[in-house]
Amino acid sequence: MIDRQDVMRMARLARLELSEEEIELYQRDLNSFLVSGRKLQQVDVSKVEGTSHAVAVIGELRPDVVGESLPQEAVLGAGPQVFNGFFKVPRIVEGQE
């Protein structure tokens, strides 16, 4: 069962500030969710065939065939800035604005 400390720990990890009412609400909801999960674990699925999709896959994918590539100049010509044969993009480094 999820207790008050568990809820507070999850809130801290998610950087959420919860009121007392929210802590109680989340504790009830999380425990209800776990009870539902336990009920599902009791369902006998031994005779159910496994699937990879929830619905039948009707269309087939086309084969992946290598074709001609666009010339580098044509592709780079669509970019706002190019440097040494590559797109030039702004540097984004977290914490170094």
C-alpha cells in the first residue's frame, strides 16, 4: 500500500507542492490504482494468444528500397546557414545561457 510518506516522496521527485488534501487524495487514488492492478493480475490469460497490436494490422509496409539521394548542394540550399557542408545551428548547452 502507498502511505503518506510515499506520496510525499513522489511529489518531491516530481517537484510538486501538494496540500494536505491533495496528499490524501493522491494516496487514495494510487492505492485504488494498485488494487485494480492486483485484480487484473488474477485474470487467467493462459489461453489467450499474445498479440503485438491491439487491433488487426491491415496494411502492409512497403519494402525499404535504397534510391537516389538528393545532391548535397540542393539540400543545404534550403537551410538558413551552412558551414563546411553542414547546417549551422545555434549552440544549446543547458546551464550555459
